[in-house]
Amino acid sequence: MQNHTNNNANNSVLELQTQLRQKKISAVELAQYYLDNISRSNLNAFIDVNAEATLNQAKQADILLQNMDNHQKMPLLGIPIAHKDVFVTKEWKSTAGSKMLENYYSPFNACVVEKLANSGMVCLGKTNMDEFAMGSSNENSAYGAVSNPWNNDYVSGGSSGGSAAAVAANLAPAATGTDTGGSIRQPASFCGISGIKPTYGSVSRYGMIAYASSLDQAGVMAKTAYDCALILQAMVTKDANDSTSIQHPKPEFLAKLNSNWQDGNDNQQPLKGLKIGLPKEFIGDIDSDVQNSINQSIQDLTKLGASVIDISLPRTKLSIPAYYVIAAAQASSNLSRFDGVRYGFRAENYSSLSDMYKKSRSLGFGEEVKKRIMVGAYVLSQGYYDAYYLKAQKIRRLIAMDFLEAFKQCDIILGPVAPTPAWQKGTYSKNPAHMYLADIFTLSASLAGLPCMSVPCGFKVQNNFKLPIGLQLIAPHFAESDILQIANVYQKNTDWL
Ligand code: GLN
């Protein structure tokens, strides 16, 4: 198998965990190392850092690390993590990439932030993102675009672009992200790291600034599938503060990570018996290097014992209009709370209450967000609701049923994450809506609420630089542990980390 190692396994969470256990490094030293990397970086991956708060958390971790029992009980103790700025935090600003929430401090921490802090992780700060998570390139952030660590003229992907760039450039060993229609998987693939979006409902949305509530789901981005499993394990929960959160029926993501598929005993073929479905709609109109990398990964997985069958997800194309109607509709409703009254940006000069609303919203939101609010209000309005929103919801149901049909024939679905690797900044500035088409391979799994992951599988080699390519794995509801197991076998047997 090809060898294209780019040393991503260095400074993995697993490796840092060993160094902390062996006392080769303290949590404070580790936090300081990343804070230094962040301050030297020119990627614009972070919106806020607060070194004092980070080091305080690290000091607490060091105290707990003195007791060896805690190493077993708290496997993430002392490991740093960056949080996407969509998760509210008390000690760091929470802007969601918007001017609307410039300098906003939340009175409480998001459930995800709280759970990871309780598991001993040290927060490094808040990562840049497309405004309110709307975008695929991080160019919609009010705080500027994030540069791709592989070539600074290229986009990091979005909306969790800051998190992806931070992990890829060693500014953090891991980061949280959110994925409404691809925002974990696509930036992970553009930056050459691993990222998983779990089944909708697995992780609480409490304290996650809402974009499209029926699709928004938190997940994790890290160098390896192993690291993702370790951290996701600490994130899943049923939370009384999120009525759509559920008790995950199979939350043991680490248990079978290192075993063969269905406990087979052929170590040359650890994936023997695995049936991979390749949707015919996921091949064809894509960059040739992306296609070649996917073909190569299929060969690699076949050598590892898996068999590949052709399947069809016939409504794939409809995922774009269905998603952009549903997401805009829910965004228009969620974002109505930003009225300049209780919190957030308020325009300075206004003549009446309605003038204050108008000016605050006109100046506080960016162009893409305003566009989606208007589209959303339109598709929900009387007379158009049935034609657009209801229709989109019906298509969503059909898309979900396509997956149920497909999973009768295979255990996992494989395909590209995006039709191309990262593009140059500004590519879509004249035609922002054309960027929506680049979401074609990520939207349908989101609409169906399925767990899905991106893992690095190759590069597009240009004259004097290369751009990473991601492989997407999609599993039935609650089968995160299958995705992570397959991704881990793939990463152990190839060098695409
Ligand atoms: N690119 C998609 C959008 O703009 C998905 C974003 C996301 O998953 N948050 O809505």
C-alpha cells in the first residue's frame, strides 16, 4: 500500500496521553506548547484565546494527574482541545463567527464543553467558523477566512474550518465541530484530518448556537479515528436540556476498535465479511485525483478483506434543494432571537423600535446569513409552505428511505466527501450559491440523521504543493462504532494519516 505519511500520528491524543502518564510532560507544559503554536500561527484558526483560563484548567489537571487512579478513570485528563465558536463558553467569547455576537460571553457552558471539561480536557480557545455555521469555506466568518495549512491561498473548508486547520497545523490535538450538512466532514477532508458526525441526537445541542435544529449535530475532529473514538465517547449523552437528545444504544466506541470485523480471526484480512456499498450517484462528476484516491482506498479495503457492491441512492441530487430549503427555514426561525434587545449587537442610531430591529439585523448579520433568513422566511410563509418546506420535508423522508434500502445490502457506504479538494480563496465570491453544489456528497447523510466520517485517503499533487483528499464512510443509525472500527483498521494499514 502506498506510503504518503505526513506525520499526523505525531502528537495524537493517544500519544499525548502516554506522555502525560509517563510524566514526560505536564498538562501545563502541554497547554503552553499549543498556546505558543497558536500565537505563532497565521492561519486565523482561532477567534478567541484566553491563556489564563487555559492554564488554570491545565493546573487543575496536573493536580488530578498526580493520582495514578485518575489516569484510568479519566483517559482524557490533561489533553487539550479547541472548541468551535458555536459552543457557548463562560470564559471565552462565543461569537458563532458573527458580528452579531461580537464580545458576547455566555453565562453558562454548552453541554459538550462541560462534559469534556469534566472529563479533564483543557480548553485551548474558540475556533473560527462560517457565520452561524452557514458555509463550506469559512469565508463567511465575520472574523476573516481561515487559511488551509497545506497552502495558505486555499480555503480550510467550512463551516468548522478553524477546528480543522487547528488540528492539521498542530495548534490543537483535537477540536470539536458541528455538522449540519457536512461542516465536520468537509473541512476535515480539506485539511487532511479525521472527523466524525455521530447519529443525530447522540450529542446534546444544549449551548450549541442553533442553525438548523433538526440537522445540527456536534462531533469531533482529530488526527486519527482512535482519537475521535476516545473523545466522542466522552461527548455522547442524553441531556434533559435537549429534547432531541437520545440515549445512545451502542455508546462503546472503543470496545471493538482494535478487533477484526465481526470478530473474525484472519489477521491478514481484518475486514473479512464487511460489505461496503458504493453508490453509483457518488461517482462520476468529480475531480480525477479524488476519484483515483477513492478507487485506491477501495482496493486497500478489499485487500483487507472487505467486499464492495454497487448500490444506488437515487435521490442524492435532491439533497441540495431539500437541504437548502429546510436549513434556511429553520435558520430564519432560530435567528429571529437576534433582535438587538436582550443580547448581541445593537445599531447605534435608530428612530423607533422597528428601526432598531431593522438596523441591528442589517448591520449585525453578514450577507449569506441575511440571504438565508430571507429564503427561510419565504419558504415558511403562508401560501408557500406546502410548495417548499413541506415538499422538502417529504423529499428528506425519501432520502432517508433510500439509505434504509441500501443498508439492507451493505454494512457501510463509502464515497468521496467532496467532489474536489480545497479550492482557492475567492473562487465562489461572485456566485456564492454555486458553492452549495460542492455539498452534494455530505448533505444526504445529514438529512437522514446518519453517523458519518471523513478520513484522509490521498492528495491532489500540484506543482509545488499538495492538497488532502477525504474518504467518507456512512453507517446505519447508531453504528458509529462500526465506522470508527473500519476507519481505524484502514488507518493502521495505510499511511494516509
Ligand atoms: N455547507 C452547508 C451550509 O452552508 C453545511 C454547513 C454545516 O454543516 N454547518 O449550510
